[in-house]
Amino acid sequence: MWKISQAREKGETVATSSTPSALAVAPATATAPPLALRPWLARDIPTLVAAHTDPQMRRWLLHHIDDEDQARTWLEQQERAWAEGTRHSLAIVELTDVDDPAAKADELDPVGSVSIRRLSKRLEAAEVGYWVASQARGRSIAPRAVEAAIGWATEYWATDPVKRYELIHSVGNDASCRVALKLGFELEEELPAHPLKFPDPGHLHVRPA
């Protein structure tokens, strides 16, 4: 999929990919451009670090990226997870001012991330996660990106389909709750906090595949 490890060894800032640069595209809105989902690249490291300085992201995300070394490690983890088929993390980019936008998605800086992972103990289910950088909020990026990612995953797993998608967020993260409900994820259960791993109670939202 990606060549993050090789790029790191050579000190390069751009990774190569064996996939099309855009794996899925989400439509524009009346006030915002279309989106593309593409693999994360080594050139995205500064963007990752900058995004994780946002106080809201640091409040609600379980894992933080504090510097470029941590960003490289995160990219390598995503590469391994993709190769193993356990998790698929995609960068979200806005398609603006290019002649062939989807083909040039790898040249654009990410404004967020969306991921889908097959749940190892319940293979009929998959969990969705996402974040949007602070400067890109208010443009309906999260719901459009999640919908596009689910469409891609449905096709990707066509021979072994999932039956439901799950979305979990901390209680108090009202923005994520609104995104879940907008996408048709019904609130199924309130999950208790587990202080060592999940410091806040959570909402489990579920949507049939």
C-alpha cells in the first residue's frame, strides 16, 4: 500500500502508493467543494502534527500526535494495519482549483481523517472513526467523508459484507453526536468509562449496512 518505512529510511517526505490517489469521492455542497479520500502519505506529516495541536482534538481523541517522529510511527502503524486488513485509515482532502481533482488528491493537504476497522471479535460489524482539523470545520466534511468511506468499505468487503457499522464517541462530544445522528447512526447504548483506556463514558451509535 504505502512505502512509509522506506521513505523514512531515505529521509524522503513523499511516499509512493500502489493505489489510485483517490479511493472515494464525496459530492460538493452549496458552499463547500467535493472531498476525496486517499491513503495517508509521508508528505502529510507536518499536517498531522499541526492538526493535533487543536485543543478540541486533544480533548476528545484517545491518541495524540505531538511531533514528527510520532506522526511517522502513526503512519507506519496505518500501513501495517492496512496490509493486515484490520484497519483502513484515509486522509480527507478538499478538491479545489484543479483540472482533474480526484487524480491529484495526493498533492493536496488533508483536512481530516476517516477510518474503518473490522471488529475482530464480531466480523459482521465495523467501527468508523474520524476527525476534522479546526480550520476546516463547519463545511459538513465529517458526514460526507464518513458516508464516502462506508460506500468504499461496502464495495471493498463485497464478498464478505458487514451487517452493521458502529460509531463511538465520548459523552459530551456533542459535535460527533450530531454527525452520527445526521448519518443515520442510532444511539444504541451508553458505555461506561474505563479510566485506564476510556476516561469518559461513551455513546455507541449503530447503523445497518
